[in-house]
Amino acid sequence: MPAFPGQHATLVANMSGIAITQTLLAVLFAVALLCAIILSAVLFFHWKRFGRKARGIVIMEGLYIVVSAVLILSAGAALLSF
Amino acid sequence: MLELEPTEEILYTARAHWFVFFSRVLMILALACVPLLLYVLVPGEVRTILTGQVAIEGNVAALFVFVYFLWLLMLWILLAIFWTDYYLDVWYITNERVISVDQLGLFNRHITSTRLEMIQDVSVEVPGFLQTLLHFGTIRLATAGPEKSFVFRGVGRPHVLKGFLMSEHRKVQEKPQEVRVVPPQM
């Protein structure tokens, strides 16, 4: 029986037929990264459209990129250590 | 962004009260805590059974951290969408019109306007304890134009906005109207 958490879980009884592999997680990571990039592009589009009058959008765009980058890098680091 | 007439200038910009966005932030924060609460509250035996349902070919702790950060990323994206929707819902009161900009999602905007002289009635609704305490509510504008009513929910200081609209409406009504007399053609 695998211990939880923090220890390597060797192959356990697989009743559902689902295997969580690094490849599967990498696919999830890629999808999340794509969503984040698309939204960044949308926020940038709104910023260019509204110009300096939409200060709130400008601030959100900057904050969004910073926080998203931190979350993506953290998830990437966890993926690499999986 | 907005096409104003040559003599038109924006006098007042009304957005939803900050609490409208803040309540969504609270919801996002609560959702962000759900995985942590599940980790703490779910008994070890149940966790062992659940992890036994799938083959985890790697470090379980790293898997949890990965999934949690992806969850936070999705919530952050949702928050950015909420902010865009909140920030781009605006009423502009100019010296000639009321322009309502309603952002529906990320790519759908509904812009309607009515001239100040077409306003027939302005009503304000402030229901509830929080709305009364924080001074926000719903303002409804009845007009004689094609768009019969304008509604702005969650607007801050609706009574002030109502007073401002009525005073601008009066100013426009009292402005001397230019009359041109065209002689009949023989």
C-alpha cells in the first residue's frame, strides 16, 4: 500500500484503468498554458481598443501576466518532479 | 472606443460598485481553498482508497502540487474574465446623452444610448442590508426612445446618479431650442 503524501507511489491496484503519467500531465499543462495565453491576448486586445482610458484593463493585464507566469512556472516545476 | 458628437463631453462615468466584484473575488478565494480543505479533512484511509483507483506512476505529492497550481491558474483566468466584464460595464452621462455599455463575456458588447431629453422617469432600488450599508443598488431609466428602459444593477451611489441625471435632463429641457421657419414655396 502506498504511503501518502510525499512518497513515491509505485504501481497500485488500478481498478479504473486510468494511469496518471507525466505525459498526461504535460498535456493538461499545455492546455492550461494555451488558455492563459489566449486570455492574455484578449486582455491585450481590449487594452489596445480602449487605449489609456481603460486603466483598469492595463493594470489587470500586467498583474495577470505576472501571476499567471508564477503559477505556470510552479506547475511546470511540479510536473518536472513528478 | 466611444464616438461622441463634436459638442459632446463626458460629465459622469458610472460603474458597478466595488462590492459586486469583491463578492466574486470571495467566491474565487473559497474555491481556491477547496483542494486544501479536502486534503486536510479527507481521512487518510479514504485517500488511500481513492489513490488506489488510478495508477499514479510518479510522486503523489508532486501530482497534488501540480493539480493545485493548475486549479489556481484556472481560477485566476476566471477572475480576469470577471474583472474584464465588471470594468467594461459602464454608463457614460454626457451633456447630450446617456450611453450604456454592457460587456457580455469577453467578445460581446452591447452599446445603447438615449438623449437626455428622452428620459421620462428615473427610479432607484436599494434592497437589502449590504446594499443600504454600502450605498449601491439598481437604477432604471424609462425613455421615450426605441430602447424603452435602461437598467444598471449594482451601481454605486444610485441616488447621486439619479439626481445628476435629473439635473442634466432639466438643463437640456430648459435650453432654448433653435427654430427655423421655412417659408412656403409658391
